[in-house]
Amino acid sequence: MTELLDRWQFGVTIVYHFLFVPLTIGLGVLVAWMQTLAYRRKDADWDRLARFFGRLFLINFAMGVVTGIVQEFQFGMNWSNYSIFVGNIFGAPLAMEGLLAFFLESTFLGLWIFGRGRLSERVHLACIWLVAFGSTISALFILAANAWMQHPVGFRIVDHKALLTDIWAVFANSTLWEEFAHTVLAAFVTAAMVVVGVSAWQMLKRRDVRIFARAATLASGFAAVCLVATITTGDMQARLMDEQQPMKMAAAEALYNTASGASFSLLTIGNLSGQPIFQIRVPHLLSLIADLSYDGKVQGINQLQKAEAKKYGPGSYVPVIWLTYWSFRLMVGLGIVMLVVAAWTWWLSRKRSRWRLEDCRRTLWVLVACIVAPFAANTFGWLFTEMGRQPWIVYGLMKTSQAFSPTVGTGSVIGTLAGFTVLYSALGAVDVALMRRAARQSLDPPAGEEGAAGGGSGEEVAGLVY
Amino acid sequence: MTGPVASLNTAWFALIGVLWTGYFVLEGFDFGVGILSPLLAADDVDRRITLNAIGPFWDGNEVWLIVAGGATFAAFPTWYATMFSGFYLALFLILVALILRGAAFEYRARRDRLSWRRTWGAAHAVGSLLPAILWGVAFTDLVRGLDITKGPHYVGGFAGLVHPIALVGGVASLLVFSLHGAVFLSLKTTGELRRRARRAAALLAAPAFVAVAGLGAWTGVTIAGSSRPGALSGAVPAALVVVALLALGAGGLLIARGREGLAFGTTAVAIVALSAAAFAALFPRVMVSSVTARDSLTVWNAASAHETLLVMTVVAAIFTPFVLAYQAWTYWVFRQRLTRPPAGPGQTAGPSSPGGSPAAVQGDAAPAVPGPTSR
């Protein structure tokens, strides 16, 4: 019971945290890019866009930081047995993340917010790039920790604890680099889709159309390139997964029995014991994905269960199939939809295009709707990779059922789970409302003309940020 | 299990002590500002000036906590696991408070509605108040000793944390952080607000002194009466508490004479000395068991193996100087006082633009209305 509640709490915390994080990582880069264009070309439009999207970036940032503290603390709070078992290895990247990444991003964010007009333009620009760099490398450290849970390396077990033998192995983990590339690219996609969607909304409302069209061109091109790369790295991960966590691959496919030249199921409706009632399948595709060969052998759930029970002792080693199956498909499907949409938008909006993006109203509405797609895809991706690893918390070494805090009572976990859920829901609603509001505002007037515009009410104080 | 005092284990104990101390000194003043803001601000403009005074710093200050937590996880996993699961509900309250506070910074000024600003203003104040008390409670508990049995498991529950001495610790940390914040505010503002901040600091100095003296004496007696002393003589933490008291006394006198910069130095010294006293009283234990001395966690039995400590030492040695340098630079960049802008037309470019024209407020100009006692 406590284990289940602890898992729910972890799920709520991480899913919520990861709504903010990819947008922060990606918008950091995009805002820095816009500000760079403004600086190098002395272009007031890019400056106005950088400020506009900078506002969205800031609304998100604070939430990312504070929910991240919960993320770090709950390993000790709810998973003390896990923390003791893995601390030697898992704690190191977490500490490095704080020291190398979080200090950098939060300090320079303060300088960026409050330093405009106080720092030179060049230094101010450097600040936002350092923020973007800091949040991007923070992903490297936390994923080093996660990759070790997926595929532990560089350790030995002494007295029921995993001790570090080789920090280079932990950071050279093949799982880490593919996971890092995939996650960071997905974060870029997230922010790019938000920029495209918000620009589309502004164009639909006929506000600063030419300026927002420039933002849409930049971001849709960026999104398309990053989507191709995200899908490619995802495919590489699938092959690695087939080798390192074959059960997860089989569960992703709901492939119950080992098959050669396995087909990929686009859609299966079946009962929970794995008897398909209706399905659409693409022949040989799964073998191609998992093994890069037309007739490659892909292991099935039943055979893997037998093999793992033999290796690790009796028990079920099968994750929740419907969840892994559907989350995997939804992630991939959304990625492909976004690729089509982003590439089409970029095609429409390029200079030599026969059409003008601002007149393609149906496309613009699709773009607005697509704002939710990357968030959903990110969430499905993490649900898949974390739920697909079950029953393991550290693959092959520790089960989730052994990992939670023995001294924290069920009542405490219920209380905090309820508390976080209520708080997160309320703050989520406020955050979305503020984001919507900021996304619907007009651009600031060009720099130097602030005095002329009556943006806020007479109560506002010039220059106070908070 | 024990080992030589001159070792990586001791070094990491000291480094984690430094991280917590840095956290208390830095976020201490921004907690204090948050607590006092509703009391000192005459109107919304004042309120915003107080938040903007800590605006460029609070986020970086909070990272000290994240790094302290991460370093504890890496260097002393058993300490991290036992303390964080043991202090479960207390940490939950702290997390909720920090979340509300972080959101309040970012959200409060984004709408003009009075009810909106009141709500987020209250969230910010409560979000500053709770951690300011609870960290004092938690660290007093660490020093006092807790019901830790073999496992190690803390079995005292939330009730086991709310001991009378720990409550005194909470009051002391609340008063000291508030004082520290009041002094910071007097250093960063001008005119009426600065005068009020200075007065608040002068009023807070005596109660803070008394609370710290009481906490020091009571904890000292409790530790001395226990049969499980730390490695250092009790004279070391006692001397550090005396240093804190001297600093607080000096701070009270300095702020009354309008020496804000020096006063801020002394309140910072007081917090450093108190935090150091706690860690000195602990060493070489990291969590004291009040059940049997055998079950106390120490820098030896709670630590990571040599390889982890070595790697982390190298990383910390390389990168810490950079962090200190750029954080110090931030304080230098934003060293000016915040002046209340003249009332009248010609205001604003939107409350929330990341930039606007802060020069209007963070001006290099001398304060418009110097306080009567300023030099």
C-alpha cells in the first residue's frame, strides 16, 4: 500500500516537474537565439520577440525550480532504502547538477532579469546564454542518475550497497548519451512548438503579423530539425533498449511470444491476457526497429518472464502492458504528427513560399492546438520509460518494492500526496492562466519608446520587476 | 566504524556544514525580508521594492539548499536517507512553503487586482515564515538527539521533532533571520522604508539575543548532561555561541547608530557562528541517537565509499571557486539602493517585462531622503 502511494507521489511530482522543465530548457535557447539576432543585426523586432517570449520563460522558470526541490528531496523522504542503496553513485550527479548547473542558471537568470540597462548589451546577452547552457547541462546530470537506474554501470555491490568503481563509466553510459540527446531535443521541440503556436494565435488576431511570422519561421524550422533528430535518437534508444531491457521493448509492443521478422502493431485492441481482438500491423517493422534487420529475432514477454524468473528468482517481471503499449504509441504518434505540422509550417512560411502563413488560417488553428502535443508526448515518454522498467527501480539490482522509506507511515504519505496534488493543481491552473494571458498580450513597444506606451495601469512602478 | 580525523569524510562533513551555513546566511536575509515585508511596507510600491531588493538573489540563494541536499546525498547517503525520511512532515511543510514563495515572487506583480496581490503577498510571507522557523527546529533536533534505532531508522515521528528546545530553536532562527532581513532591507532601500527597516532591526536585536542565549544555554546543558558527547570539547560550540551573541549585540548597537553595512556583517557572522556551533557540536556524528550511542550516524558509518568522496572532492575543488566568484559578482552588480520613484505620470512599461528599465529604480543616484542618522 505504502509502496503504491509512494509511487503515485513520485509520479505526480515528476510528471508535474517535467511539464515546466522542457519548456525552460528550450525557451532558454530560443530566447537567447532571438536576443542574439537582435544584438547582431540591431533588429528591434527580434528584441521585442525576445522580451515577449522571455516573459513566458520566466513564468515557467520559478515553477521548474521549486518543483525541482521536491524532486530532489523526495528520494530521501519517500525512498530512503533506495537512497542508501544507490547514494554512492546516484548522489554524485545530483550534487554536481546543483554545483555546476543550478547555480549557473539561477544566478545568471537573476542577472538577466534585473540586469537589462545595467549590464552592457553584450554581457546581458551572455547571461541568457549561460542560463540556457546551465539548464541544458542540468539535464545531463539528472539523466546520468536516471540512466544508471535503467542500465547500471561502473559499480560493485558491497554490504547491500552499490559502490562507485568508475565515475567515467557512469558518465560514458551508452544509455545516458542517447537519453540526453533524446530528452534535450524533445525539450527544444517543446519550446519551439509553443513559440509557433503562440505566434499563430497572434497572427490569427492580426497583431504584429509580420513580426510573429518571423518567430514562426524560425521556430517551425527549428522544431522540424529537432523532431527529425528526436525521432532518430528515439529509434537508437529502442535498439539499445532491446539489448539492455528487452522486457521493456516487448511490453512496448505487447509482443507476447518471441518472433522473427516481427511486425509492428499500429493498433491493437485486445484483452489484458494478450489475446488480440483486432489489430493493424506493419510487417517486419518491429524487427527493423529493434534489430535493424528484416528478419531479426525479437523476444516475447512470456519467454522473457521465464528467463528473468530463472535469473532473479520467482516473481513477475512484466510491467503494466496496456500502459507501456499505449504510452509508447502515443509518444511516437505525437512526434510524427508534430514533425508533419512543423515541416508544413516551415514550408509555408519560408521566404519564397507561394503562400503567406498569416493567411493560412486553418494551419494557424492547428498550430495553436499543437501547443499541448509536446507536453503530452514528453509525459508519455517518461511514463513509458519509467513504468516499462518496473518491477525494477534499478534494473536488475533493486526492486521498487524494496526501495521505499520503511519509517514513513501510510498516513503521512496519503497526507503529503493529497497536499502536493491539491497545491500542484491550484498552481497549475494559475500558471496556465498567466501563460495564456502573457501569450495574448501585445509585444512591448521597441526599446527606447517605453515611456510613450501606457502598458499597465497608473499604479505600476517603472522598472520594478517583481 | 571510525577513521582518522584528517580524511575526506571530515572534509565533506565540513563542506556540507559550509553549504548549510551559506544557505542560512544568504536565504536567511531573504526569508527575513519576506517575513517583514507586509509589516514594513506602507503600500504596494513599498511592497514591491522589498521583493525587488531580494529579486536578483533569492533563486541563487535557494540553490545553496539544493546543493547542500545533493552533497549530503552523495557524501553521506545514510544521513540523507535517515534525515529526510525522519523529518518527513517537517520537510513537506518546508517544501510547500518554498513552492508558494517561489511562485509568489514570479506571480504577484503580474496582475493589478488587489485581491490577487494580497493573496500572493500572503503566500510569500507565509512561505518565508515557515522555513525560517522549521530550519531552526530541525537543526536543534539534530544537535539535541533523536529516537534513532538500528537500521538506521528514526522512529520518533513528527511529535518527536516538536520538543521544547527545538521550539526555542525555531523561535531563535525566526528572530535571527528576521533581524538579518531587516538589516539587509535597511541597506538596500531609501527614505521612509529604510527608516522603518532600521527601526525593526533595532527592535529585533534584543529578542534575537535573548532567544539565542536561551537556546545556547539550554542545548549546552542538555548535551553536557548526555553520556554521548561529540569528539570536540563542549567548549568549542559554546565559544561559537558566545561569538554569535557578541555579533548580535554589536549588530544591535551598529544598526541603532545607522551603520547598516557593518550591522549586516555582524548578523551574517552571528548566523555563521550559530551554524558552525551546531556542526561542531555534532562532529563526528551527523545524527545523534538519543537511544544508544551505538546507533548514532557518524561521518564514518553514514558516508559513501572513498571513490565517491574522491570524485566529489575533485569536482567541488574545481567548480566552487567559480560559483563563489559569479555569485559575489551579482551582489556587486546590484549593490545600489532601490529608490522609490517619484509619483506622477510617465510611468511604466508593463510590470513583467524582463527588463523594462530598472535604471529608474536601481539608480546610482543618492537616496532622495537620507535617514536622519545616516552618515
